[in-house]
Amino acid sequence: MTIDLYTLKALPTYDNPFPLAKSPLIQCLTNTVTVESVANALLYVGAAPVMADQAAEMEVFFNQNDGALINIGSLSPEKIRNILLAARTAEETDTPFVLDLVGVSASPLRNDLAQEISTSAPDVIKGNLSEMRTFCGLGSTGRGVDAGADDQSEAALVELGQAMQEWVSDHAGTTLLATGPVDVVADASGIYYLKNGVDNLGRFTGTGDIVGALITALLGAGQPVLDAVILAVSYFNLCGEKADATTRGLADFRQATLNNLSLLLADDEWLTGIKGGQL
């Protein structure tokens, strides 16, 4: 089996989700490395971030927020307790939430935590290709928080897509996203492969965290789950493509990519640049 745009079923035609129907309040339990980037990315697309992760405030903020992002990149015993409380509260309050599998390939503790959080029925679980392989029970060549090269081969992508579909068949209501040079999405309707982006998006920290935040923002604004996933990851990748064409050096590329978050959304033309399809 090959992953070829010409053999995939075409994606539907999407309406531009921007400007957001409202300014959704997105509660972020995220890591200490990228917290500022995540907060600003949400602001750039018209959402409102709140970086609240204390147990004493959980009920208060879940009574206000429109969605929650749970990122397991920075952990401590207290943070783990708060993350589990947030996941349970999201389920109890029927709040859309996204789980980001940061580092599960490197640490059994993180994978065990992710598996426990998944019992609270996240709307979306995302990670890079290696993280998603580990989460779905496949072997992985990931190192630290980075995906391994072998996990990006076409055979590995096909294997992962099948494993993701098997997982969602047993976990109704959750959509999986694995990010990389080719993004893999699976929900009850099937497997999708997306092919936007540039290599430099893997060369500055926080890109996956931002994608998780964008998905949560679209969910908080009322987008259907599968649409939110495909539109968010494609939009961010297209911001990177545009930046790559006009910059030199990684610092300039990073700044231009983030800048494009607030620039491309006004033009419906970005939707025509989405590459991918359904298997």
C-alpha cells in the first residue's frame, strides 16, 4: 500500500473557521518550555488563553472555559495530580479537551499517564509519529520528545494509520492525530493523511504544542472534531510553508511562522492549499 495523493479520497471543501465564531476561552495545562508561545498563538487566532493548572482553581475555570489543552511535557507529582483532575473535570462538565502526548516514547511514566487520561474520553489525542506509535502499542524509534526517522517511513505510516484506526474503534468519540512530515488522522470515519508543512517546522520548539492549542481553539469555537483537527494542523503547516518561502535562518523562520498565524486567517485562499485525503 502506498500513500499517494492521487489514490486518496479527496477531502471535503471546508469553510474558513476564521475569524472564530466567538473568542473561546482555552484553559491550558501546558509545559514550562512553550507556555508563552502557546498563549500568544491562541491570541493570534482570536482565542483567549488562560494558563491555569492549580487544583484549587480547576472547578472555577472549568465553569468558564470553552476548551482545555492538557500537555504532559513538564511533570511533577503535583502537576500529574492536577492533570488527572483536569481530565476528570473536563469529562464531568462535557468540556472539549485535547491531550498532547509529549515524551511518551521516552518515558513509561508518561505513557502510563497518557493511557490513564485517555479513560476520560479526550476529544483529541495528539503526538508526533513516534509518540503516537508508543501510545498505540507499536515499537518506536523516538528519542526524547523527537520522532525517530524510521517511524516516518511510508511503511511505518501505513502501520500507524491502521493501529490508530483500531484504537479509535475501541474508544468512541476520540480522534487521534500523529504529526510529522506526513500527518496521520484517525477517527470513526477512517484514516486521513495530510501533506502540508516544511522541514523547518521540526527545528524549533513548540510547534506541536501550538497545533494542540489551535485544535482546542477550534473545538471551543464549535467546530466538529475531525474538521478542527484537519483545519488546525493544515493551517499551521501552511503558515510554515509561507514563512519558509520568505525567510533565511531559523529565528526568522520561527517569527514569520508565528506572524502568519494572524495574517493568513483573513484570506480564504489558504484553504485551497490543504493537501491530503482519506485512505
